[in-house]
Amino acid sequence: EDKVVQSPLSLVVHEGDTVTLNCSYEVTNFRSLLWYKQEKKAPTFLFMLTSSGIEKKSGRLSSILDKKELFSILNITATQTGDSAIYLCAVEVGAGGTSYGKLTFGQGTILTVHP
Amino acid sequence: KAGVTQTPRYLIKTRGQQVTLSCSPISGHRSVSWYQQTPGQGLQFLFEYFSETQRNKGNFPGRFSGRQFSNSRSEMNVSTLELGDSALYLCASSYGQGKFAGELFFGEGSRLTVL
């Protein structure tokens, strides 16, 4: 069965700190790994990673994938209170260029940033 | 362009009743998937439809069903409701094929409470 595990499950930091969130996976027919941010409502898309070793960046957020070791990290530098949210890691499976239309999600990391 | 729209946003039902939830995807998206989110289990995949065909299904009982219409709008139905069905039901849309098949855009969810 496909499995995605995130760590830590929760994290409390102060504004300005840098955080690293971890995601490891065991799936058959890996296609992509995605990170989402969920505040009070719908998860919002952050990154999609398909290739090993290529960092994706967006402002203070960055992410990298290691397909050999089957994990990804999400870094947030100079954290702000607005970064407080649940960060979800998900893996898409598929084969031959076709998606199976399913994401398997990790449990999420609850990040709390204090002023 | 408009995001994913889910209706109703909140609903309260009693055990044994049935419920139908609706989802309108982003224009141009042909894939609609449904997820159940609970505090204990996180986000769990229910099923995915692409061009009116169910492409994948999660490990939920047959009481959970769905369909997709020719305009890509989707509905999910839960019959004979149980207390444990209380959850946030999230719909997500995507192109469903090609490089960005796994990039899901979520609606705000339908919060179901079963009494």
C-alpha cells in the first residue's frame, strides 16, 4: 500500500526562524510529489516536484526531492505569523505518462509561528 | 478564472439519511477527485473521475459513490449515513493528464455533520 509520512507532526517557532519539514514516501509508480499549505479552508498548491535534486523556490519557501532516498523537504526561511498552517505532502502515482488520478497524502505538519 | 466551487458548504444530517454534494471544477479541467478529511485520518482519497469515467477509487464502502457529467461537474453521494461520516469533503480539479495531472486545485469543502 502506498504510504507518505511527514515529520515532525507539529512545530512551534518564533518569527524569523527557519524551518525544515520532512516528507518520506513508499509508493509504486511514483509520478510526482506535491506540497500544499492548508490554513482554515482548502489546501493551496505550493510546489510540484518530479525530478531529483532540482530545487523549486517561491519567495521564502523552497523544496527539493531525492528520488533515490525517497524523501522531500520543504524549507521556510524568515518565518512569519502568516506561515502558520498545516503543510501537506502528497504523492501522485501513475505510469507511462498517465496519472492514476490519485494523491496519497501524509498526515501533515502543523506549523505555528509566534510573533 | 473561477476556482473550484463546492455546494453546499455546510450541512447537518441524521444517521440513515443520504447526502449529495456537488463540485464545479475550474474551467478546462477534466478531472475531479474527492477527498475526505478528518482530524484522525487526515486527507483520504475517495475517487477520481476523468471525462465522466471513474479512473480510481479509494478504500471506502459502497455507500460512497460519485459521478461526473459531460461538463465535468461532479457529484458525490453518501447513503445510509453513519456518525463516522462526519467530515470535511474536499473536491479537487486538475487537467488530469499530461505533465500537470497531479496538480490539484481544491474547493473550500463541504462540512458534513451527522447526528
